Amino acid sequence: GQISEEVARQNCRLNIVGLVGSIDNDFCGTDMTIGTDSALHRIMEVIDAITTTAQSHQRTFVLEVMGRHCGYLALVSGLASGADWLFIPESPPEDGWEDLMCERLGE
């Protein structure tokens, strides 16, 4: 009773815009979800710091990044950093991957 029929007719539509906030970048129809770029930036900062330590101590480091069921962050940061080994949920490792990894680490 507080809104007249005329006002209701003039304002009969409600337009809603939604923005996906997910670091996983797993929402169809978007180039990049909010949070993905900042997550990748932070991952690369950490990789830069770890790489220096790994090289000076001649050690192998394993880095795990977030990503619920989507390996986007792992894939892009692995490509950007030149990772030797990468696991993503979209492409599970083949049988015998442990031996291949040990061989690679030995090199």
C-alpha cells in the first residue's frame, strides 16, 4: 500500500549485475574472475623468492597453490615459472609418474 500503481509500473524491472569473485577462474563466460590476477601475482612473488633459495642451496622445492577443482592457477604459474613438474586436477598423472619424477629430480 505504500507504492502506487503508477510508480510500480514505472519501476517494474530490476536489473541485477553479478560479478564472480573466485581465484579459481572457473566461471564460464568470463576471461578472468575477480581475484585470479591478484592470486597469480602473489604466487609469482613467492616463486621468485623460493627460486633464489632453491638455486643457492641446490635444492628442489615443491609448491602447492590453491584451486578447488580447477588447475588454472597451477597451470599458469607453472608455465610462467618454468616448473619441471605440474599436477592439475583436469589431467591426473599417469601410472608410474613417481619413477619419472624421481628420475627427473636426479638429473
